[in-house]
Amino acid sequence: MSEIPPESLTSIFGTNVFSDAVMRERLPRDIYQRLQRVIREGAEMDISLANVVAGAMKDWAVEKGATHFCHWFQPMTGMTAQKHDAFISPTGDGRTVMEFSGRELIQGEPDASSFPSGGLRATFEARGYTAWDCTSPVFIKRDGDNVTLFIPSAFCSYTGHALDRKTPLLRSMEALNRQALRVLRALGNTTSRRVSATLGAEQEYFLVDRRLAEKRLDLIITGRTLFGAYAPKGQEMEDHYYGPLHERVASFMNELNIELWRMGIPAKTQHNEVAPAQYEIAPVYATVNVATDHNQLTMETLHKVALRRGFVCLLHEKPFAGVNGSGKHINWSLVTDDGINLLDPGRTPHENKFFLVFLFAVVRAVDRYARLLRAAVATSGNDHRLGANEAPPAIISIFLGEQLTDIWQQLEKGGARRSKSSGELRLGVSAIPPLPKDCTDRNRTSPFAFTGNKFEFRMAGSSQNTAGPCFVLNTIVAEALREIADQIEGVSDPDAQVEKILQRYAREHKRIIYNGDNYSQAWLREAQRRGLPNIGNTVDSLGQIMHPEHIELFARQGVLNRDELQARADILLEIYCKQIRIEARTMLAIGRRQIMPAAIAFAGRLGQAVRSLSGMAPANAPRRLLKRAASLIAEMDKHLKALEKCSVETEKIADLHKQAAAYRDKVLPAMAALRQSADALEQIVGDDLWPLPTYAQMLFLR
């Protein structure tokens, strides 16, 4: 149990991170400068440099109690992976010394065939490599009594194929930097040396009392409730959002924050979310690879601290039917190494050519590659959430707001000459001064919204690794910037050429600009009229990945080759199949071993009541209830048999795409039918007999 120490909060932040300040203190000056060139400029990491850095890291880690080190990487399982090695090295006289070489720092060798590879590795082809990502800080992590030095790493096969989430993210960052600098140079910027994408990931989650969650096999195995009737109260009173923190939850959040702060994760915002038992944590921005590492650590720490505090943390996109699911809003922007936010419009955005060029590049990228961006957030969990009047629909559109939409329309007609001003907001209370008013409202129904100096991509699911959506977003924007750079490099009047490009883009991509209610049926009809894709499920969405245009895009930007892209498409489809297969098996186990016996026992109790009251008026009520229970038991038995039959048949399908379609079209409907009859039984079976904690208990008991 963690408490805020007597020293100031700033003194604990980053204490478990081998940060820039620590490196500056512990490394010789020339070594520090050489390492900074590697980190900031992409200079080559040689073994002599690595040896000195490794020695300093080891000394620092050992002083903090570390006994092991590990390469920490992000395979395609959706989780992180690590193999711990001790610092010890035996000596000839029977003793040991603590050693850590530059080679061990730079490179590890996990078993590549034991992770999803999409056919890039066979079972007998085991060798794979992890490579230190020196742009993401090394850190100390404590798990129980074990203290380990964690080295953020990329993961590839013996043949050099990317087998993880981080490698394409790092490649996409390079592509984005390369094309963005071309545009900046052509427009006269000669000072910026690097352009980076930044990320701030808002993380939503649920907390359920551990004693209740452990009685639910569905929560233990799948992370969501496969059965459960609606509680008498849900979120309709709108009283949980931003409401007072329950004391037990607040204590959990305090311990969570301290753990994150020690690892250098700038957790900043915390609050109650819309649904009962739902919460959110949000950090300060960092570059996308560091922010992705931070988000993975945040999810791990959420689980760990929740268990300590007697909770179970649920990160599934839809753990409870009938209330809001959880997402992970990706706040994405572009900044230069000399402090310029390229998506900051300034006071007069119509005159800010850098902002307009990068804004239009993002809009063009999202419009052209909407299907690819949709595939980047396609999961079985997110299928329960997207478009459910709680999250953006499956249709991708962009919200620009009143001011920028006006500039867009001006450019479409020939040229932007003005920017709408914001003004002040007066509340009519003399004690409250005028409030500065933003130039535009916010739109929480938009899947891709401009929110002041960044874009907020709201479609990602709460359990997702942010690397997937971010490497796709980086790549498509890099491609749009490449096209712009090709048109303005070497021309005599680049500003005039930019004006023509922006006017053309304003006409070509106005279809994706939508500032209204994305939840409305009117928008569904309008989006269809505009020709915007509406891909409603994971199977269809993942089927878009291997489109020839997408293959060429990733290859041209050096992010993924055809084999790597195909492997990812297959892995994601296979994960979809496995997740639904596990859910179906779990439903069968709960239905047969828990719900059916309870329902039959209840029917037996009713039968006894009917017999004991035979010939009396009070027998009518239990007789009707018995008839209802018997009907539902028979119905549930029928659905159990149907689910088992279609599950077995689907598992036998050899073709992955056909199997995924069968899970979508046959198994999921069979699961829904089974749930309907079971949930109806929950409404009538006695509380003392019902075997599962109810929604009311899980959502409201703290």
C-alpha cells in the first residue's frame, strides 16, 4: 500500500527511470553526448558506447535493488513480453560478480516461434531478436519482491521481419519525420531538425469488487460479462460522470498515481466516467513511442494495483451490456524539436501556412485511408462498442469546428481572407470575471475531431495497444506530406503552389468534414450519400488491409513490407477467432454448470409450492411462474445445444477468413440467443439460488 511520502511529489517523479538527468549525472560527458546523438539524430550505436552505458545502467539499477534485467517488448499477442536474466556472472573461485555488457543491453534473443508471426516463422524456426529502443527510457519495475531493470525493445525475426507493435511504430515515426522535414524546408523553415508525433492516451476502465469478480468465470476468462440482466439503475440519471470519488476508489487512484509517477509516467487527470463503476486516467503528452510504452505500463499497473486494493480492473471495451463501454482516446499532434506545434492554429489560422498545410495533410490522409484507419481499431471487443450511441460510429469523419470549417470553405471558394474570432463568455455574475471563449465547440460524437492544437481519434478500444492506430496514422500522414513535398520542392513560388494545393484539397476532401451529431440516423444517410465507408465489424474491416493501395503505401514509406502486412492481417483475424471461441466455450461452461442447475432447482422449488398449495387460490401464481421457468429452461437448453453445435463446426473450418465469418455470422448470434434466455431466467430465479453476482452488485457495490 503506497502513500505519498513526506517529500514533495516532484522528488518522487521518475525516481525509477534512467532518465536524461540520471544519464547526465552518471555518464562521462563525451559518452552522454554520443548517446544523445544516437537518441536525437539517429547516429549509430557502437559497442564501445553501449558497454559504458550498460555499466552505468547496471550500477544504478543494482543500487535500487535490481537483481535482473529484461528486454521488454510488445509482440502481436496484445500484451507485453519479458524474459528476466540476472546480473550475476560466476567467477572461477566459486563467487560471482554483477555484470551487464553492452551486447546484452543492445540485443536479446527470445523464442520467435512462440509468438504470433502470421506464418513468418515456423515452429522449428525459433530464433528471434529484441533490440533496445534507446529513444524510450529504461526503467526499474518492482513486481512483488522482484526488482528488474526493464529495457524497452523492438522485436524481429531471424529474417528481419517485424514481429511486434513497436517496430512499425518506430519506422512510421521515421517516415513522418522525413516527409514533414521536406515540407518544412520547402516552405522556408531551416531551423527545425526533427518532427515527432505526440500522443496523449486517455484510458477508460471499470473497477469491480474482487470478491464479486472472482465468482464470475466470464470476467475471469474473457474480461466481460457474457450473461447479466440489466440493473434497475444504469447511467440514465447521469450522476456518475465527474461525480465525487468513492473513498476506496480514490485510495486506489492515489496508489496508482504514485506507482506511475515513480516510473516517469506523467499521469495527470482522473475522474468518474459516464457508466457506474467506470473511470478514466489521462497523462501528459509524450512522443508516440514513449507514450505507447507508458500506456502499456499504465494498463499493467491498473491491474496490479486494483488487485492490491480488492478490485478487479476491466479493460474490455464492453464489460457490461446496457451501459457505456470503454475507449482509449488518442490525442495526436505534430511537434518540432525546437518547440513548434505544427497543429497549433494560432490567433489567425488563415494566415498560418504551416498550420494549414499540415492540417490539410491530415484531413487528406484520413479521407483517403479511412478504411485502413478503421482497420487499426478493429477488434472483437470494439465491435460491441463502435456505433452504440456511446462511441463514434464505424463511419470515419472529421470535426473541424466553426472557425476552421469557415476557413476550409473560404479556400474551397478561392482563398482564405479571415479567421472568426472567439470572444468572451460572461455568466452574469459580477464576482466571476469574463471567461475566454474558444473559437469552436467540442464534438464528442466525432471519431476524429480537431480539439485546439491536436486531433482526437476516439475509436480506439480501451484494451488496445496504441501503437497500432498510431503507426497507421503516422504513415498515412507521411504519405500525404510526401505528395505535398513533391509538388512544392524546387518551385519558384512555393506559397502560391501551396495555395493551389489547399484549394484543390478543400474541394476533394470536403465530404469527410462533418460537425454535426455522428450518432444520428440522418448522418448515416448523409454519409452514405457522400460515399464514406461504413464498415461495421472486424471481419470486414480487417479484410481491407491487403488492398493494393495499402500494400504500396506501407512499402513506399518503409513501414511494413507485403509479408509483414499480410502477417498482421492474419494475426488480427486469428485473434478475433480465438477470442470469440473462448467466449463461446465460457458461455457453455457457465450455462451448463451454473445457470441451468440453479434454474432447475428454482423450478423444483416452485413445483413443491404448487403441490403443497394444490386446490388453493395461492397456487395460481407459482403455477404461472413454474410454466415460465420451464419454458425458459427448455429454451436455454435448446440454445446451449445450438451454440455447442455451431462452435464445434466453426472450429473445424480450415480457411481463416471463412472461420472468422462463421464466428461473426453463426457463433455470435447463437451466443446472443443463449444470453437472452439466461438473462430472462435471472429476472425470475430467486436471489438465493442465482449463482452469479448481478449487475447491480458489480456496478454499485464498493
